[in-house]
Amino acid sequence: MKITEALRVRRTYYAINRELPVSIDRVIDMTKELTELVPDAYNMKSSRVVVVYGEKQDQLWNRIYDVFEGKIARDKIDSFRAGSGTILYFYDRKVVENFQKQFPRYADNFPIWASQSSGMLQLSIWSGLRELNIGASLQHYNPVIDKAVKELFNLPEGYVLVAEMPFGGIVEEPAPKDKEDITKRVFSVC
């Protein structure tokens, strides 16, 4: 599949279940491979990824519901919990701080660059999941859930949560996407 086709078929899937068309090991292997392939400024390798599945999938989304004390609808949380797993995206603050010390002139940019790299990784894995015929959506319950997630999985304090991506078997295709007029967003200069 070419990159444009992968991006074209990558969509936000909310209707997911635990019936994956491939093994969870295949998802983990793809995640590892893409984590290695996605670039990072100064090759700092700041991205960290946690693939949550099985019982931990339920524990994660139950904990997220609890953190919000019922302010997010249970059925919304349950729709994410219904998936096979969730990919949690972080960057490692210690790595970023080490590069800030090494290159003080660019110190303010390293957290930005770490987030940009995480964004590239999110899109790559999201597209890779779709290539495996797996649906996913990108969620942002951080920073509210950061402490609870780190405690649940015993993660280092320096991990900065960037996004959560529940994934699973596709139950229902999303509605067709409207094509937008991008002439006000793309410019060419010669």
C-alpha cells in the first residue's frame, strides 16, 4: 500500500471490538518497527509507546472513567474499552532534558520536537493498524489521566503522556468523509 492510500483509508473508528484480524503480537511487532522508523529531531529517540491489551485494557479505561468521576459518559468510555487494546504515546522528559543540556541554544525546541515526533509516530501506527484492517481512534484525555496511567502501569515519572489510541476489530465503517476545499490551506510559490 502506498502512503497516500494508507492515509486515505485511515479513519477514526469508534465502533470497535476485541476481534482482531491479526494476532496482538503482529500489532506489537508493527508498533516496534514503526517506532524505530519514525524520525526524531537530533535522533533523540524520545518517543515511548505502551501497548495495553487483555485485562489491562479494561483496567485502563475503568481507571480513566474513575479519574473523571463520571463527568465523561460511561458509554463513551465503554466504547474505547470494547476494543482489543490501547496504544499509549509518551515522550521521555529525561531524554529531552539531556538534549536541552547538550544543545542549550535549541533548548526550548526539544519538547516541541518530541511532540512532533510523537505525532508522526501516532499517524504512522494509526495508518499501520488500518493496513492490518484494524480500526482505531486518537483520544486526548491527558494530562488529566497522566498520574493514574503512570501508577497503573508503573511507568517512570518522566514519561509525558501525549495521546491514547484505542484499537480493535472494525464493527462499523464511519460515514464517508466530505472532501474539503484546501485551496486556502495549501500554497505554492515559485
